[in-house]
Amino acid sequence: MDIQLFIQNVADQFDELNVELTPETNFRKVEGWTSLVALLVITMVDEEYGIVLPPEEMRKTNTIQELFDLVASKQ
Amino acid sequence: MHNPFALIGKTILVTGASSGIGRTIAIECSKLGADIILTGRNESRLQETLSQLKEGQHKYIVADITIEEDIITIVEQLPTLTGCVHSAGILGLVPIQAITKAKINEFEQINLHAPILLTKQLLKRKKLAKNSSVVFISSAAGVYRVSTANALYAVTKSGLDAFMRSAALELASKNIRFNSVNPAMIETEALSNIPISEEQKNANLAQYPIKRYGKPEEVAYATIYLLSDASAWTTGTEIKLDGGLTLS
Ligand SMILES: NC(=O)c1ccc[n+]([C@@H]2O[C@H](COP(=O)([O-])OP(=O)(O)OC[C@H]3O[C@@H](n4cnc5c(N)ncnc54)[C@H](OP(=O)(O)O)[C@@H]3O)[C@@H](O)[C@H]2O)c1
């Protein structure tokens, strides 16, 4: 899995992004993060990586790196 | 003791009886004297429900009711019914831009096509007695309100509502009644699969004038009213159970 591509895929789910996302970014604190964006990220992970993220595991992640690691661990 | 809601002598088919609301309905109906036929796909969970029923002539049939042959298999094995509860269904949040044809089919097959085709087979094979009662576990969603990312679910439940009223009209001359129970959020296992944070849940809960979600038993009690002879003149009606959610 490529983290740069993963970051781009996450970024694509936002309407508009005023900051650059990095592995260290806490995506929950990014302006524009909503429950709807969260659902779109879950859908993206399903479509692009074939992984259905269990909500309770997703809830424990905060940074992009943590989310990436969670997805990678399921592959 | 006089009890207008008694179900003694009734034979009731319950779909989705392996979990959540359907399981609770089966248990509560058995306490009021009904014989229950449980159905669902997961045999061990159906056995678990069966073991929780009060004594009576109960049994279960394993079937996937998104498959038409399975529906026919169920119906062929049934005695004449005096009641049927459609509780099998799925919940799930899908933002509109994430909708796919496959997702539409997934929701429609179990939430809408299955109850329609099961009703058709019950009628065609004359398994619903005169004076019998059919209850659909619908939702407040789609019928009274909509919410973000819930479009597919809302579409299936409003479709089910239209079907319920159509069937009520069409079968009234045979004295077969069709009604629905339309709950807002009920505390079941299905809810834990919805990806919301604790804060979102609390914000959601705050919208309920009666500050809690509903209980499966509360859905069962409304269903029991509709199955019992107490509701003999009630057909084509939705019973809204929402803790006051849709009042404002
Ligand atoms: N929970 C709520 O907040 C809420 C609110 C309003 C309305 N409702 C409605 O209430 C009903 C029951 O929900 P619940 O909360 O009790 O959900 P649940 O605990 O997930 O139970 C769903 C039931 O549907 C059955 N089912 C699913 N797909 C099936 C299939 N292909 N063939 C046969 N059975 C199938 C499942 O059995 P198997 O897995 O064994 O097949 C299970 O018994 C649904 O129609 C739902 O829309 C729920």
C-alpha cells in the first residue's frame, strides 16, 4: 500500500481542503471533517482497498498514519 | 384474566427472528400464548431464540428470503397462519455519492422485495386465514422523516409503507389486515454497526424529547396489539414509535 496515494484518496473525500494532509495529520481536527466525510472515507476504503472498516476500530484512529495502518493490517 | 391482547390459538410466522427486534417479538408473542414459526439464515441464532420461547408448538425454518425459492420452501412448510411479522431487514448509512447499483439491490432485496414476495406466496398458497393480521416492521425513516446518508434505507421503508397500505385495501374483503410499526432508533445489535462516534450518538439522542432510544420490547408490544383481536378494525395503519422525535 502506498501512503501518498492513500492520503490523496482521503483528501478526495473532503469538499474543500485548506491544509495539506500528511501522515501525522489528525484528520478529525481538519476543517471540513464531518460524519458524512467519515462515511465517504469508509466507502473509499471499501472500494479502493476492498476492506470493510469496523466502526469501532475506525473510531480509535486519529491520524492518517493510524488509519492507513489499520487498513494495511486488514489486507 | 380478561386480556384483549392475548394471542392464544394464534400461529404466527416471524422473519428476522434470529436477532434484535424479530427475536424479541417472537419471545413476547409466545408469552401471550401464540405458536411461533421463526425464520432467518443463521440456524444457531434461531435455536437460541427457540430456546427462549415460552412453551408452545414452536419451530424454525432456516432460509434466505432474498432468494425466491427459499421463500417458497418456507411457505410450503407452513400451517395456516393467523399472523405474520416481517422484521428481517438491514440498516446502513450510504452517502448519496457512494450509492452503487449493488448497494441499491442489497437494500431493496431484503427490506422491500422479500416482504412483498413472501406476502404474495402466503396469499397464493392460501396460508393466511380469514381474520389474520400481517405486520411490517417499517421505520420512522422514509415515512415520517429523512436524515443524512440514509436515503437507500428511507426509500425501502417508504416503499414498504405504500405496499402495506395497498395490501390492506386489496385484502380487506378477505378480512386479512395489514399494518406497520414504524420505530425511530431502537437499541439493538444492528445499531452498533453504524459508524458514529460517542459525541454524535449523544447529539442524536438529544433530539428525542423522551431522552432515550426505544427498546425492542416496546416494538413488540405495538406489534402484539396489531396481531391481536383488539385491533380487528385496524388496517392500513402505521404505529409511530419515536419517543416524540418527529413532533418538532
Ligand atoms: N434497530 C433500529 O433502530 C430499527 C429502527 C427502525 C426499524 N428497524 C427495523 O427493524 C427490523 C429489524 O431490525 P433489527 O434492529 O432487529 O436488526 P438485526 O438485529 O440486525 O436483525 C435483522 C434480522 O434480519 C434477518 N435477515 C437479514 N437478512 C436476511 C436475509 N437475507 N434472509 C433472511 N433473514 C435476513 C437477520 O437474520 P439472519 O442474519 O439470521 O439471516 C436478523 O434476524 C428491520 O427491518 C429494521 O429496518 C430497526
